[in-house]
Amino acid sequence: MIKVESVIKRFGDLEVLHGVSMEVRRSEIVSLVGASGAGKTTLLQIIGTLLSADSGRVLIAGEDVSTYGDDRLSMFRNRHIGFVFQFHHLLEEFTALENVMMPALIGGCERDKAEQRARELLDMVGMSHRVEHKPSALSGGEQQRVAIARALVNNPSVVLADEPTGNLDTATREEIQHLFFELRERTGQTFLIVTHDETLARMSDRKIVMSDGSIIG
């Protein structure tokens, strides 16, 4: 589902990724771990087409996204990649339901179908009772559940998560950890998760370890 081949990334004179290669299979949950500054988030952003590599290739669901221009890349990202971030990035002026619907509407889905899909996902993540609440009325864990539903609304090929449990208390962290695996069982989704959460890393199907811009294990 994800194939990275010899990816190099530089910021000015600093090379932060040194020819990284890795794969994630369909329906796997893989954790990407390592010390801060190891290059994990940079690699995740390149896989997610938010950053471009200086050399190397990235293939998502068999498509070489390294060759795409900006417009095609934006369309591909909307349809094939779901994102979950540490700080949710929900739009404060919209309800939970509207936040989850947003990527579907941007992708051209009819409003009725987008709403139906969003309601189904909010129910799946245990948020059906909070659909009309805005982010300010939701706890951190509830906001993260909404963000996960939003990531899934277009039935993406992959879900990329950057420290999704990093800003949560212990009990909520455990709920979100288990939610990823419940969703994988129900949807067959593929997850690549950057995390410092050792429990989540141990639960994953595989753990990829990075250090100083390289994969070491």
C-alpha cells in the first residue's frame, strides 16, 4: 500500500533523510518510532504528499505520486490519504458533523451522501451523541475521535497519524489506541503512525525505527 524508495530530503545544506526505503502492506498498522529529530514527521509528510522529496520515489496504492503536479497531487491526497494530527486541527466554527463532512464535500461528494457517511463514521468512533457540538464543547479525546472519523470519510487508501495520542491523558490514550485496531478490523484500513507512545508501538503489527534520518530497524 505504501512503498518508499531511496528518499532523500534536504532543508538547505542539512540532509534530514538519507535514502530512506520502506514498505507498509495493505491493512497493516505500522508504527514509526525514534527520538525527536530522527526524521519521522518529515518522512510522514513526504508520504502524505505534504512535502516533496529531493530524490527517490513514493508509491501509494501503486501510484507513483512523486511524478504528480500540484493539482493532481491535491486531488490524490483528498481521495487517497487521511490525516490524523496530535492537535486535531478541527475547524472551530463548524460542528463535529460538518468537520467530518468537509473532505468529502471538497472531493465533490453530494451533501446528502457526505452527511450520511459522516454520521456512520461518527457512530463508528462513538461520537453519534455529539454530532452537533463544536470542537470547543468537546474533550481532547472526543476531538481526536472526530479527527479520526474525518480522516476516514473518503475511504482513503492509507491513514497517516502523527503523534495521535501524544496530547491525551492516560485513559483517553488507551481508548484511541484500541480504536485504531477496531477500525482496522471493521474497515480494513492501513495505518502508518508516528508515535512516542511505546504501548501503541508494541500493539502495532510492525515497528519501524528511525535514527538520524535513516531506518535502523
